[in-house]
Amino acid sequence: MVTAINREELNLALQAVGPEALEQLVKAIEEKACVKIVKPPTVQSLLLPVYDPIVKAEFYVGEVLVTATVAEVNGVPGWAMVMDDQPVLSQMMAVVDAAFAAGIKKADIIMLGLEGEHCIQEKHAKEKLLVEKTRISFDLM
């Protein structure tokens, strides 16, 4: 069971809780602090590097579409990058990241992040059960 979360883990964890919970958190942050969008959501493509252990070098396997945003909360910068063309989610995530760094609503952010981690763990457990059903026991054959 996860009992703590750091800033690097927040982005993925908070995306698992859903947009409604994030929207409520962002509204609470905006009521308590000065929020500024420094760089509005921008859709970009990134080259995806993969390490080849045979030749011991990286190569680019393809491109990934992402949306990135930079925000400030009380002058403290925050940043977010999410998969696909999702400007609203990217902006909310950047505001939450900046608020976390600024110490604004930090306990609420951590609680929501832990909830997201729990959702991710449940999803992985369900996937593991589905995979386990396909396991073949060669000892019985």
C-alpha cells in the first residue's frame, strides 16, 4: 500500500482519478492562490528513444503526441505533459504541479495522488488476473 507520493509520481497518479476530481482541486487552488498560465497547452510530438542492448545504443522508434503546459502558482513554476491532444487535462495538471511545489493545498494534492496510485494498482491487479487465466501448466500436459 502506497502511503506517500512525490512530485515526480503525481502526474501519472492524478491522471488516474478522473477530470472531475482534478477540476475541483484546481478550483480550490485558484480560490486560495494566484494562478498564472505561463505557456498555454501546446500539442507537440516527441521522438521516442529505445535502447538497443545488442549494439549498446539508442535509436528512435517513432513519435508520440503529447500536450505540455507551464503554469505558476504564487510565482512558483509547475509543468505537465500528458499523452495525446488533451489541453484541459495538461493545464489542470500544470496548475496542480505548481501548487504542490508552492505548498498550496499540498495535503489535498497528496490525498488525490494516493487515490490515483490506488486506482492504478487496482487496474494492474485486474490485468494480472486476466493474464494469469491464460497461463499454461506444462506439468499437467
